Amino acid sequence: MKKYFTTPIYYVNGKPHLGHAYTTILTDAFTKYYKLFGYDTKFITGVDEHGQKVYEAAVKMGMTPKEYVDGLIPAFTQLFEKCDIDYDIFYRTTNEKHYKKVQTILQGLYDKGDIYKDHYEGQYCTTCETFVTDKDLIDEKCPECGKETTLLKEENYFFNMAKYAEEYEKYINERDDFIYPKFRKNEVLGILKKGLNPLCISRKKEKMPWGIPLPFDDQFVTYVWFDALTNYTNGIGYLEDEDKFNAYWPTTTHMMAKDILLQHTIYWPTMLLAMGVELPKSMLIHGWWMGEGGKKMSKSLGNVIDPTELIDTYGSSSFRFYVLREMSLGHDGVFTKEFFINRHNTELANDFGNLLNRASHMIAKNFESKIPECNKKTEFCGPFINEFNDLMKTVEPLIYDFELNKALDNIMRMIRNTNKYMEDTAPWKLIKEDKELCGSVLYNALESVRITSLLLSPVIPKKFEEIKDIFKGDLDMTLEYGKLEPGKKINKAVSLFPKIDKEKEEKKEPVKVVDDNLIGIEDFGKVEIKTGKIIKSDNVEGSDRLLLTEVDLGNGDIRQIVAGIAKFYHPEDILNKHILVASNLKPVTIMGFESQGMLLSVKSGKNLRLVEVDPELSLGKKLV
Ligand code: ME8
């Protein structure tokens, strides 16, 4: 039995945040559940490296796009490691095979007539990398991120999605297990009913060079979605390893948030039908983590939470438990530190921690740390064992139905019920009256520890490794009652989930929201900005965007600087200007020229101006 899970590939235009961590943790947890239930799984995540957003971010930093994306990759891989995420494939769209496969796919569709050239005029949002129709604009701005859109008029290539709409509609109508949560199915059918416009799949290379060139017209690059979505097939052997692809692809589940529902439930299936590839098995569309002010947490809104600090302080398992338990799949969730502490303290420290301690400590104290026999029964044992068997039967189908919340509800209820079973049977009293009966109760309680821990292991993998220590590393992984072996030695549980002192935490600085736009003075202090004079300025051959300048920073410090200002200045316009230079940036090579700093400028609407300073100021003076 095989299973293939995917996350979106994330834009590399800033550091990842809670939202990115969440989808990847969610997908990781599902992959781990499938593994637990005996599946051979593959899990792909990665990054979406092309596109206008990345290109603009790189230019802003004075870097080439590739240098820029390379520099940001560790932020993603390190965060995923911190979150105990075990992906099989970390996909980068700048990899060479991807490049070729995207071109092969495009050529195939072009040859079939599904891709054709036409005129396009419309509003384009660079933040969301999406064309926005006039009727969707809100106050002339993008409905998704609220930023201004720009009017794009160009000849472009289009994919004829409508050709496959009917076939796709039939596919959805015939299935109840394709789109999760199920209430999203009608939304998708509604989009199809309205009719599908041709999808613009290209951008003029001269305007946006950072993309994969169309194989049939190298004046164009393919626009993000055709490049990005095919990572899912390309990463699992498409056009490369047929056996692998055929084995895993039909089992695919795509996970994402609702912001990219349209791209996944409309663009992608019609693309796959055109490619002649089977549609994925299912898609899970979750809600958004909301930031302060009730708005979607997003890099462009600057209201994101950095999970790193929470994980460093409270551990990855508590963090994973919180995000997976708190977010009701399909709906939006609000992240607050108060809720986080409450969940940790009640369910992990009190309920689960208590159970681990009580059962293992009583066995250590009264049974020489050996698992007791289970030969006798109290009146509570029968119903307890039944309930327990029911739990094992219910969790697996709930996971297949993406009902993670219900599965976790059931597991946590079982943990509470085991604590209640201990209270009802009172083994601390039984030990004085009937040691054999006491041993039987403790056997059942410890078996509940084993099974509930196993069922929680996909959510709290790191703590699960520590729980295994109770069983001296030898924990039977079978989800069946009665697998503990009497006579085997165990260890006492150490405090696995220490309680968080809420009052102490509340006194700490609230650090949960990291405003992308705010930096400390210590960070600002790292940037050295100096006065300079432009003493040479030329065009850069092959680029209509760059000027090659030389800037005098005084004391013989002459810098070569490549500046993205050619659209706003002729070379001679800027000669002898007194300007400001970021002078301690690492040199980067742009179009073959080393750039040893950055000219400071201000963009206002469509215009850009260099920041000029009083020529009376000496050269090389630091901004203070
Ligand atoms: O859209 N709450 O990349 P992206 C929950 N590159 N999840 C969130 C979230 C939030 N506030 N913010 C982000 C792209 N996410 C494209 C995808 S796929 C072929 C190409 C998660 O960096 C969520 O999974 O904007 C969302 O769908 C994804 O990050 C968007 O990531």
C-alpha cells in the first residue's frame, strides 16, 4: 500500500512563518499516520523559486535571483527540521530536471493546440502572482492582499482550461472523496459552472526574466503556476521513472490552504487532463491562521508569527500538538500564546503526563519495575478494554477521512478515561488488598500508555522517542490490545511534559508576533551607509534595467556598483550626483559585474529616484 502526500511549494521571498510550518507539519503528521498504519509513503515539500515576487525581492537586495533564493533555502530546511518534519523530497524549481520537464509538458500541450498565443490586457497583482479580473478588484486593489495591481497589456500564451471542464466536472460529481473538507466541493463546482476563461501561462521575458523559457517561443517565460504545480508530478518520477510514478501518483493527496484553492482545484486538474495524467486521489484544503487584527497571517501583511522561538522555549512536540489540535481542519484558527499554554498544561502536562507517571511509577514501586500479569478483572476493566478496542478501530478511518480533530479528540478522551479508570479502580488501595488484581489494573493502564502514545506519535514524534524509554526502547508497535509482555522490565517516566508557569510567562515580553517590517536597532546598526559621488556611469549590455556605476566613497575607496535604475535614469543623468551607498554589503555578481554596494533610492508609484545628499558633505561619511 502506497501513499503520496504533497504540500504547496512555498515562495522564497522571505523567511517562512507559522502558516508554512503548519501545512508542512500537518502533511508530515498525516504521512506519519499512514506509515503507522502500514503504508509505504512519500512526502514532498519544497520551494517555488521563480516569479515576479522573488525577482523583485532579489533586485531590491542587489542580488541575482539565484543568489537570493540560495541564501533563503536554509531558513526553510532548518525550520522544518526544528518542527521534526521528515520529508522524502525537498523540491526546488530551479533544479535542472524540473526545468526540462516543464518544457516537455508545455511543448506537448502546445503541439496539441491546448496552448496558443493571444492578446491579454488585465490587472496583475505581483504580490499574489495572479491576474485579477476587474470585477474582483476591491477599491482598485487586489482582493487577496489589498495591494495595488498593475495593468498588464501584452501578447501572451494561454492554456485552454475550458476544453477539460466538462470531463473534470463529471470526475468531481462522481466522487465524494476528492475534495476535503466536503463543503468545498460545491465551491469548486460553482467555479466550473461559471465557465473557465483561458489561463494566461506566460510573461514576456524582457519584463520578467526569472522563469523557465517557453520551449516554442524563447521571448516568453512560463508564469508561476505552470512551473509550480508540476512539481507534484515531476518530483515523483514523471517523465523519468515510470514505475515509481505509476506506483505513487494515483495515491496523491495535495494539502494546502484556501488561498490557492483555485489553482489546485481548477488549474491543476485541467492541466493534468490535458497532459493525459490521472487526477490525484484527493485534496485537503485547510483554513488560515489569523494574525493580530483578525487578518490572514501573511508575509505581505507583515503580521506573521515566527514559530522558532516557541519551539526553542517549549519544544517541538508541544508546538505540533497545539497547531494540529487547535486548528479545526477547513476552518480558520487564531494563534495565541494563552491558548497554547492552556493546551499544553491541561492535555499534555496534566492528562497525558499524569498517566505516564502514575502507571510507570506504581509498577516500579510495587512490581520491581516488571510489567505485571493481567489475570483478574474489576467491574471497570471490561468496559475500559472495550472502549480501548473501539478507539483503535476508530482512529484509522478518521485519519483516512482527514478528521484529524476527531481522531485527536478520541485519543485525548481515552487518556482522560484511563486516568478515570485509575481513580475508579484505585490501584494504590488494591495493592494492599489484592496484589494480583492491582497488577491487572496497572497492566491495562500501561497498555493504554503504549497505545495512546503510538496513536499520538505522528503528532508528537520527538516526545514519542522519549516515551519509548519507559519501555527501554522496546515498544511493540502493534495497534492491538494485549501486546505488553508481562515480566519485561520498564523504566519510570521522567517528567515529559513539565507544566508551563502561566503567570511567569505572562510577565515576559510578548514576542509571538514578528512584524516583518520591524528590526531592532542592533540590526539597523549593522548596515553601513556612506555618502558618495557617482564618477562613472554606463549601460550594461543586454540589460535595459541595469546601470554600471563607479562611486567615490572618499579616501581612495572607489566602488563598482550595479544598480537597477536604467529604466529611470540615462547613464549621464546621474554623473556627479552626491548620493548614499549601503557600503558593507557582501559583493554580488550581476550579469558578470561585481557589485560592491547598493545605491539608495526611493520608489514612488512608477517612478524611482536616487536619494541625493548635500554636495557640501565630505565623501565617505557614515549615516548616523
Ligand atoms: O502560494 N495560514 O506559496 P506561499 C495557514 N508558491 N497556512 C498558510 C498561511 C496562513 N496564514 N500562510 C501561508 C504559494 N500558508 C505558491 C504555491 S504550490 C504548487 C505553489 C501556507 O508561500 C498554506 O499552505 O504563498 C498556503 O496555501 C501556502 O502556505 C502558500 O504559500
